[in-house]
Amino acid sequence: MQLPIVPPPFPDERLSSWLERIADVYLVSLGELQAHVGWARPALELEREPVLQDIERIAVATNSSVVRLFAMTFDGFPSRYRNLLRWKGGEICPVCSQGMQRPPRLRTWSFAFSFWCERHRQPLFSRDTRGVSALADLWAARRGGEILTRWAMEKDIVAAPVELALSLLLSPVRKASPAAPWELARLPSPRQHEHLVRSKHFRRPALTIVVPEFRVAVPIYDQQLPSDITQLSAAPLAERYALAIGVARFLKDPVEMIARMLKASDEHSRTKIATLVDQWPAAIRNTIDRRSSTSGRDGLTTPKDEKARFSDPHKWPYSGFRRQG
């Protein structure tokens, strides 16, 4: 049955967002609209895995093409990108949604590292902005978000180890331990002396070395940064924002950033960092060797040599990467 009034979708609008706005026209819930039109799977599930029969029912009811509706889902996106989608994320652009009862949600905004409306060149609005104001490096956050988007979409053209950068930033620089007094200073005094708070062991991710302001933005007892890259979509806004800054800073000068990590690391973490760097693509290691050669120093020719070099940050004569190809 065709619906008499159907608002047009916004460019790049998610299928679930559009269906919610259609339901608003008829003053019904999304579930009630689904029952009336007759598609089977919930709208969020259709965005993940669109079913042709359901999409066809919606197409008939809204006088739309099946191709157009498939384009409002995440069908065909790389798994890396899909793993970093915030399916229930509610970030909106205040300008895009001005005067609207229900702001639209775009596919682009659903990515974990999408923080801006490119059309209006301003930050997206989120219900939880705690700590973001302390992370003032807007340029680095935008640059990091762009790098992460290209990497997730498998369109990255810069010969840079993005996944390695994430792994390093999420890795601890020393063994988990109780919080120091200064790390608990922002807690109410009674809570600072609670046994659970004083005895809990906290991770110290390398992100705090590359983005030291993260310690101020998100106190250690509130940090929820996961160690698994695929779990980043569930991290709070400030933590994702800080990680985007960290990626941009790391890839701008990876040698300096790794040197800082090593300096702050205990023995176990230092070994892990060296092992991660062993995983760099050969093309990047060759770039490092060439850069080392032009400076009159010995290149890093083997993983064993790399580990030895990484153990002494003062022996790093080069910085950054150049574009390949």
C-alpha cells in the first residue's frame, strides 16, 4: 500500500532515519509504520544487512526505487568501516536540523571518527561532550578523522601504518597499577579514599603520551578506551576524538612519537612496541632505510636491528613518512 505523503530523504540519509521521519508524518511509531507497510526486519538491521523483499515493500510504499533504498544502507561497505560504525549514534548537525522536529541522521555521521558536518563546516552536536573542550587541537582531530575514514574505507593512499598507529596508541606503556593521588584529584574527597578506587588497577594507554591533554579531558577513573580496535565505536566521544588527534600526531612524526612511548614505557611494554613496529610494511621500512642513508646513518635492515635501534630513542635520526606512488 502506497503512502500518500512521503518526505524526501536528505542526501546520504540513513534508511532508519528516513523511515522515522516518515512515521512522524503519520504520528505513529517506527514499529507501527513497519507493521502497516509490512517489512519484517527492524530498520537498524536492514541497514546492516538489507533484505531484498523488505526493501521492495518499502520501495512500493514510498514510491521509491530499490536501488535508491539500498544506497541508504551500509550494504557493500568494507568490514573495517562497518566495525567502526555507531549504529545507534545520534550525532546531528544543528544547522542541518534547524527547525526540524526530528533531525536527520546521515550515514557519514555514523562513523566513529566523524565529528563534523562538511556541508556547514561545524562540529556535530552530541549529547555527551564531556572532556572534548580540553582537546583543543581541532586541526589534528579533523586530519586524524580523515585518515581513519580513508583507512576504514580502504581508500588510504598514504603509505602509513594506520592500524599500527591505532594498536600502539591503545597499547599500555606500563603495567596496570593503582591511581596516583594526583590522578584522583578531581574525584570528591570521600571517593578518593574508597577501597575500590584506591585498589583498582588502571591501564595507561600510549595515547596519553602522544595526546597528554587526554589525561585532563578524561580522568583515569573515567577512561573507557578499549584495547581492541573493533570495539572503538562504543567509546565515548572524548576518547574517540583524542584518538583521532593521536593518529594525526603519530603519523606526522612517527619516529618521535615512538621515541616518546619508549621513554615512558616499562620493559615489558617497550618490547611490545618493538614487536608492533616489526609489522610495518616493507615499503615503509625501506623508506626509513633510505632516509637514514641520506643522513649518513646506518639503516634499519632487519627486525632484530630495528628492535635494537628502538631500544635507544636517541639513535632515531629521521621523522615522518612521505607519500608513495
